[in-house]
Amino acid sequence: MTTKYIASLIADPIANYPAATVACFDPTRGDLPRRQLDPDRLVAYLENLAHAGAAAVLLAASTGQGHLRTVDELAEWFAAAGKADVGSMVKMALLRPEDGEEANARLLDVIVEQAFPVVFLRPGANLPAGATDIDVVNNMAPLLKQTADAGLAVGVYSISDVSGVPLTAAATEQLLDLPGGDRIVAAKVTEADYAASTQQYLASPRLTRLKIVQGWDPHLAQALQDGPKYDLEGRQRVGVTSGPMSLAVYQYKYLLQAAAEQRWNEVTQSQAAVTALFAAMQDDPAKFADLQRAKVIMGLGQPLTSEVTDEQINRVFTALESLPRGEDRRRLAWSLDLMEDGPYHERLVALADAT
């Protein structure tokens, strides 16, 4: 099944790549200075996401603080995720060039064993500030070949908040020409400047086969409206891989259905509700939100090396309770109560029931 699915992705990424992927949390347990993965909670969380209708999940993205994990921790995470019974929900993983060939070979063995069909790659965090496109391409090339040689489909990922440098559309064009480039099926773009990132990917004549995956959520409504304009058949070129979908799965299902029906005003209003929660978890409006605050609300544990404060939790609840539309509040409260047993379960139930 996995081999057949990978072949379908490579043959026609726009038609076969999942429309929406949850960049998922990392359930944790234990105490500082460094907490551990909670494998049982991870399995329950992934199974609940599948039950809620998530089509795919991405492991080790920044939402789950994957960039802070050791190679041993990533291997444990990928192996534990393989134990979740998620039906047709697709599991994907993110790998890092800076870990080196030997470590990534080990991780790819785990990924293949657990039958994950897609691996994402981003520029290495070992690149210097101001790295050129060719520097980025050379940095990613060995891992691209390794991943392709493992028989997997490949996604590429721009997230300069984590890597330090963006992956530009021009650099992605160059990656297509390298060994393994023919297995690239998607480009995930998590950058604050839409015109300089997502728009460039959509407009590139060389990238017309790829699914362009919006990762900076406040741009999603715009990207979904633009997507069909950049496909000769008018298909939806844009997907989403969303950290906020980890905490807003029911809201995203509703939003994406509205987009499919071209109810763009509803898409915009639904996205605005998510953006309000997103902003409540930002300390710097130019930086991606610290979604670990929502992870704590959901009962999935505290961050790997820090502690979420009551004040930070209250900011999220204030934003949720201040949303003008009752249906948005209800869907978001249901989503935050996905586990149905977290520390704020009763508060979330009461909020959903009151709207």
C-alpha cells in the first residue's frame, strides 16, 4: 500500500497529496531540565486526530519542537508513532541536514520500517546567515539523495524561523535537477512574507507539478484563493500543513470545506478566529506562535525544556472567549478538548456548551 501510494504521489502530487496535514504536537512527561516523550499519550493523540478526520500528520515539525530533539529522541518518536492505529491517516516525518549522513540513515531506517511514505527536508540549521541559494542546495543535496534512495516521496520545507535561512522557490527549482529531485512532491512554506515566499512558489513555471503547502497559517485564506489560479486545470494547488491544526482540528475541517465550496468570506472569518488564538501565543508578531501553550491546555504535557505559565494560558483563553462568533468558539473549544481529559477539560466543555 505504501509503495503504491508513494508512486501515486510522485505521478501526480496535486491530485494525490493530502489537502491538510497536522504538524503535530509532541506529548511529553517528566520534569525539567529535559522532559521525555510520552509514547502512550502520543499514540492516543494520533488516534484521536485520525478519529477527528485529519488526513495526515507531520512528525518533528517545529510545532512539536522537533528542531530541539536529539537523534535518539527523534528515533523514539518515529517508532512510537508507528504503533498508532490511524487507519488511512498518512504519517510523515521531518529530517534535518545538520544531523549528518549516518544519523539520517538510522532515522530513515525507522521511517521505512514504520511505513511513512513522505519525508520533509529543510535547510540545515548549520548554514551561515546570508547563505546563498547554492549554499542551501548543496546543504540539502545529500539528504535529498538519501531519502530518495530509501524509496520515499520527498517534501521540501522553508521555515527560516528554525533553520535560519529560507528555502526559496529558485533553490527548490535547483533541487529538482539533483539526484532524488524527481521524487519531490510538495513544498511547505512557513514564512511571514507571503509575496516573497508562497506567491513565488505558485508563480514558478518549474514548480507547477508540486503541491504548494501553506505553513504560515494567517496566509491560508489568501493561499487557498490563489491556488486554482496557478494550475492549468484549475485544480487546488495549495494544501496546508498546520501547527494550529493540532489545536484547531475541527475548525480547520470546517474552514477547508468552506474553501472547497468557494465560500471565501466564511473562510476568511473562520481563519480570523484561528489567527486570534495564534496571536495570543505570539510574543513577537514577526515570529511563529509558541503553540506549546495550547499543548498544555490540551493535556499533552509541558514543553521539552521550559514551563508554560498561567498568564500565557490565560491569554489563550481570553482570546478564545472573546471571539465574536459562537460557532468558532465551539469548534475551537472542541478541538482544544480533543483528548477529553486534559487539565482544562471542564472549562472547555462549559465554553462549548455556552455558545
